[in-house]
Amino acid sequence: MNRAPARHYHRRVDLLASLAERLPEGAVSTHPGELTSRSRDAWPLAMLREARGERLPRPMAVVFPRSTEDVAATLAWATETGTAVVPRGAGSGVCGGAQAVWRGVVLDLSFMNRVLAIDRESMAVEVEAGTRGDRLESALNREGLTTGHYPQSVAISSVGGWIAARSAGQASAGYGAIEDLLLGLEAVLAGGDVITLRATPRSAAGPDLRRLLVGSEGTLGVITQARLSVAPLPDGYRWCAFRPSSFADGIALARDLAQRDVRLMVLRLYDEADAAVTFGTLGHEDGPALVVGFADDRRAGDILEDVGRAASSAGAEPLPDAYGEHWWKHRNDAVDLYRRIMGEERMLGPGVVVDSAEVAGLWSGLSRLYAAVREALAEHAARPVACHLSHPYRSGASLYFTFLLHGDDDQVAERRYLSCWRDAARACHGAGGTISHHHGVGILKAPFLEEELGAAGLAALRAVKGALDPRGILNPGKLLPGEP
Amino acid sequence: MNRAPARHYHRRVDLLASLAERLPEGAVSTHPGELTSRSRDAWPLAMLREARGERLPRPMAVVFPRSTEDVAATLAWATETGTAVVPRGAGSGVCGGAQAVWRGVVLDLSFMNRVLAIDRESMAVEVEAGTRGDRLESALNREGLTTGHYPQSVAISSVGGWIAARSAGQASAGYGAIEDLLLGLEAVLAGGDVITLRATPRSAAGPDLRRLLVGSEGTLGVITQARLSVAPLPDGYRWCAFRPSSFADGIALARDLAQRDVRLMVLRLYDEADAAVTFGTLGHEDGPALVVGFADDRRAGDILEDVGRAASSAGAEPLPDAYGEHWWKHRNDAVDLYRRIMGEERMLGPGVVVDSAEVAGLWSGLSRLYAAVREALAEHAARPVACHLSHPYRSGASLYFTFLLHGDDDQVAERRYLSCWRDAARACHGAGGTISHHHGVGILKAPFLEEELGAAGLAALRAVKGALDPRGILNPGKLLPGEP
């Protein structure tokens, strides 16, 4: 899209000076601490590598835009000079999508963090892309509103990151995932052109370019602002919990509840291994556990009755409501939870790595998907693989596996990690699932994208990438396997 | 994407013979009646032109594929020979999206009409793209299921057309629009490559290519199969109706109901002009009318109470339930309705054309959008402009205007038609709306797409089109203004 001739700079310092002169003072940093802290996101393999002292790809600079114009100036410069740009929200991605690249710059959007407007009549909020989830929630909660978007990372992730990585929150059964909340969007394309897609409840004016950017992981454009749908903040939540006689019976019950459309906000079914650690402190003994949550409003009594009746018909035993309250309270304590799941003080190196795989599929294939992916992971895992079903839909659900790998040293652990993922992806696709429900692709899953989309699907995505970013400056090496 | 060298045929007969040899016998028709009947869709301007004896663009052949392979062979041939292909479902589009082009072929999918599989566990149906809506509904209804997708055109439109033109049914408030129902997709790209996008409730494996094809109107690929989400068929429907004191008060009440999330299936607010003709036979006297419908299940009593309370607080008077039943029964009698709205026996020529414009916007701008578009249309219309609000969302709604233009002769009517649309689009965009909620773009609204998406947005869409269809063979002249 950009027609400007390429410029060549022989020295990095000249190259960066040519960027700095287009931006407000102080926007370009080469401070070593900033370069290091922006070299990776929360991808476990990168953390393992870092922990063992390996040098991760380091950007030559971190750019801190304060406006859409700053982002546009940076991308225009990047296309002209052929410099790679890695957009970064809050850096909580777990697949390497925000990992820096050598000789590139990281575009850190964290100063673009204003809540611009709340439109109560349309129940919508306009917000800059670098705004962190907890700040957005605070601003909305003060008005009695919420996005209803609660990823585990809510306090360490940003609105732009949610959209770029196709986030889904823990209450997505009630509020929808990020794409359902997205009304309007502003983004900057590779050449520096700004696209502003008007906020609308729906439009049939051509293919939805908003949706093309959802899940694009910074490879097609940089999201700078969004308008999201919001909902009234409920007064509180109600919880109930059950022990199905088996995980398979639990899946059938979860499906029944999802298809009855009983207005749940949260539905989580833990297999025995996951239930043991998640609810161990509550005295959970054995078997799976199903936790259901919903808004505590005047319909709560009806929902409670519906859910109880369905559980009873399915032969599931009641468990204390405290299961749900406990989970809700501790839902974002990922590290602590992982430690308990894995029974290790150390979650990372030497030789140890913990990761999660969140696949999804239709109900009719879900038991098979569970068995296939679990078996593939268990081949490599040093501890029992834990799994829970979450994010239920009328047509299917997500399965979230947590697993720990252990090698005699980090090199062995890394090889095992890569083999384990390769096998899990193959098992997932073989069982008709998708390799990601809400974590995205990044570097980790890029090798599996051809299997996911087919050769023609991948070629189509590459063609779109090539059209929108002909010089390949936007987050190279992410999402798409290899270089186009 | 296609690398085969272009071939040149000097004679049309040789060109078509080279296509026919790749397809089963009888797949390529040059029967004059078939060429004529596939020359246009239901775009009123094309019908006006036809009625006055003007020659519409006529394809050189109509191709009837019976399989995805036939579609692939046709598109490979088209890209090799540089021949334009106009995909056609059932031909009910109202914006010229399926109008034939000179020296092109029409790809009529009506023989690809099988319901392939019903997956009750996942509540999903797999269906060929040429399947008509009424046939799909019959197949599902026999199993106690429904798509819940009821466009007015349901008996004269196809699954592929729904997806390609981003259809929304009259009960979309309850069941979602076509994109919400779409789980998986098979499509053929310009060069003949087949992409198969697995059915999944959700995936974060990159940008959603399914969604790129939704609303693409045959310009990016030809949809051959889809998997759609289905729902239980309700036992029946319940209706209630009210007369708000003004259309503005009605908008406020509609918003209240949409945001209360009372599980409506249908919500329609008619302005005085529209109410007078839609409910005239029921003795409706003056003022607007709000009709609300929902499934007649055990929650119906609660919904009725919620809606009644909201209406009463808003000062709206109850109207007979027969309003809803009457509308539901006659909802697809478009021609009859138009006639009554417009008070004309003739809906088309000489000198007469009736059309509808369905815009959408956020609640906070909806009254302004209503006033602006209505005024722009009224400048040109020969009868009072009628409008109803439908398809409510938490963030906004659609406004559907019906208008009649009258010129002393057809040429004057055509000029007036084009000016009227130009002014309506400008008014819509000026008031922050989108120019199409569910009719799509076609030829009619292509000139307004730059205003809709901005220059950069349109350039991005053109770049995507160029990447996926480098020779521009897929439905040229539709969706995108001019030639790329």
C-alpha cells in the first residue's frame, strides 16, 4: 500500500534518529532495561530460555507512541526503511506473539491508555488500545458498567491485545468474547494509513474489516482505539457446583446446560486431576467437578432451579457453593494454581516448564478431542495432565489442558516442549478440533496453522498479509509459519 | 494465487467449449431463456430498466455446478481465461450483487442444494450453498429444529447467498444473524483452490477467514458448503403490541427492551406512516406501533410481564396482540405490503420505482439517523416515506425505510433514484450510521463504500481483493466501486 521508495541507513543510530525526528521527544528509547523487558511476552518457552541465560531476540529500540499519529509515523518509517515492528500491549501473551525480533523495534502502546468516552445510551465505551483491562474495568465499574470481559490476564493485558489475540474472558458464556463486544475500531496499516471503522451494532457494507484485525496478532495492522459494548455491572454472582459421575457425563451435562440457554455467565467442568488441585483446599476428594456461575439478579432463583434439575437428571451430586466462590476469588492467581496443579515449587527451569493448551471443538467430538489431546500431552508430561472444559457454546466448548514437562536439562526440556506441542496439535486436528480457543498462535502455534487452515486457507491468509503489508514489517515470524 | 498462463480464445464458442470439457455434460447452458432469467437479481433499478425494455447485461453462459469440484473447475478456467464469474444463489438480492456482466458467466448454485448432515449433539447442520431457505427449514423442522434465520426472502434465497450478502433474519434478536450461526465453511477461491474452514464454536487460530467471506458478495470466493448452528423449534410464538406516544418515545422503549435482555425474538417499531399501512387492515388509526414477539415457552409469562411493565413506564398504550400475529403471518408478502405502503397498483415503471434502505446505528444517534435519512429520502419520494426499527442490539438497531419514486418517464425515475440514494447515503454517514444493515452493497451502494470505510479502509479492502483475485474475475463491478 505504501509507495515511498525504500531508504537505506548503514548505521542503526542513523536509522533510529530518522525515526526519532518524526516523533515527540522521548518516544524512542534504547535504554537497555527497556529493551530487555520488551524482548518477550509470557510465552513459557521464552521464559525457560531466559531463565537458563539464553539471549532472547532484543529490539534495537522501544517506541512509546502517545497518539494514533505517532503510531502512523512509526509504521510509515518502518515500511520506508524495511524495519520490523512488534506491536506490544501489556505483554501477557503466552505464545510468543509479542516477542521482539532482532533489528526491529517494539511499539509499546502502554501510554495510549485513556478511556475516551462512555456512551450510556448505546452501552458502549471508547478506549485507547493500550488501556489495561483492570483500568478499563475500574472506569466502567464507577458508572455501574462492565465489559464482562474477564480474561485471567485482565490486570496484565490491554484492549488492543485482547482484540489482536482474540481474547475470550472467563464469563464469555454470559457476555460474549472480545469479537462480540467489538463495535468499532481504529487501526494503522503497515504504510501508516489510518483506518477508522465506524462503531455500529452490525453492518452489511462488505466484509468486516474489524473482524479481519481480530486475531491478526499485529501482523496486519496496529489497533489504536476501539469501541466496545458494555453491560450493567451485576450486584453479585451466584454459584453452584456438582460432581458428575465421570468427565464424559460432565460433558453431557455441560452441553445440556449450554443448549438449554439458562443464561449462565460461567460454566467450568474440571476433570479429576484438575479438580483435585483446583478444589483440593476445599476438601475435594475425587471425581470431576462442575462449577456454574450467574448474575445474582431476580432471575437467579429460576436459573438455580433449572441447573439443579439438569444436574440431578444427569446423576451429578451437589457440591458446596463454595467451589464457585473459591474459584472466582482465586481465578487470576495463575502461578499459584499452576504450582498446585503441578506440585512443583519451581515452574520454570532448570529442566522444568509448565504450559497450557486450550483447544475447542463441537460437542459431538468433544470426548474424543479430550482423549486425543490428553493422551498426546501425557506422552511427554512429567505430572498428570489436568483439564477443564470452559467457554460453552450451543455448538461446542473449549478444553483447557495444563501440563508440566521435565527434562534432565533445559535443552532436553525445550526439545520435549516442542515435540509435545507438535503431537498435541496433530492429535487436536485429527480429532476435528481447533488448536486455539483464545490464546492465539504467536510463534508457538505458527507451524500448525497449515494443518488448521489447509494449504489453500494458509495461502489465502498469506496473500492477505502480503497485500496489506507488502514489505513484511508487521510482527514478522508470528502467526504465519516461516517467512512469506 | 493462480500461476497458470492466460489462454486466449478468439471465439466465444471455443471459450465455452474449453469450459464445458472440464465439467459434466449439460453443466454449461447458453439457452436464451436461462441467460435472460439470470441476467439480474431483484434490484429494483434493474427491474425498472427491464420493464422499460432496456437490455440488461447478459451472461454468455450459465454454469450449473453440482459439486465443489465443478465450482473449482469453473473458477480455475475463469482465472486462466480472464472470464468474469457472477456467483448466484437464488437471485433475491436487492442491490444488484448478482447482476450478470457482459462476456461473463453466471455460476448458478441452485443444484447444489443438499442438506448433508444434521449433528443433533452439536446442534449444527451441514448444507450445500445453493440450498434454499425454505427447503433447509423444512428439513430441520422435521427434526424439531430451526436455524432461526428468517429473512423476508427465506423462500427465494439460499444459504450461500445469506453468507455472501450478510443476511439477517427477522428473528435475529433471538437467534443472531447469519454470521452468528456460521460454524464452518467451504469455499472456492479465484484460482480454483478449495478452502475448508473447520466447524468450531470459536477459534483464535488467526483472523477468521470465514468472516472475511461473510459479506464478500462473491468478490473474494464462492461459498460451496456451510455448517450452521441450529436451535430447537419453539412450539409457537407469543406477541404483544403497543402504541408509543411518538416514534422517539418508541425508540427509547425499544432500547430499554433490547438492553434489558428480555429474550425477545422479534422487535419492530413502526413509524406512523409504516404503521398505517402495515396494520391498516386491523384498524390502526394513528401513531407508531411497537410489535414484540418471543417463543411461547415456560418463560413467556415472565417476558410478557417484563415487556408490559417497560411499555407502561414509557407511557405506551397496549395494542391488540393481533398486530404481531398479523405481521408474522404476512411478513414475507413483500409485494403486497409495498403496494399498500405506496398506495400504487404498479410498483414498477413506467416512471415508478419502490425501494427500501436499511441503515443501522448506535442508540445514541438513532433519532438523528432517522430524521436525516428520512428527510433525504422525502426530498425525492412521491409518497410519504415509511420506516420501521428492527434488529435491536444492546448497542443500537437498524432502521428500514421504504420509499416510492416517481418520474414523468423512466429516465427521470432512474436519475431520481440515483440522486435519492446518493443523498440518503450521505445523510446516513453524516449521522454516523452504516449504509447497510443486511441488504449488502452490490452495484447500488458501491459508490458509497469509500464514505463508509474511509479511503484507507477501502484501499485495504481493494488490496485484499487484489490478493485473492488478482485477475479480477470474481463478480467484477460489485461491492468495490469502479474497477480496482
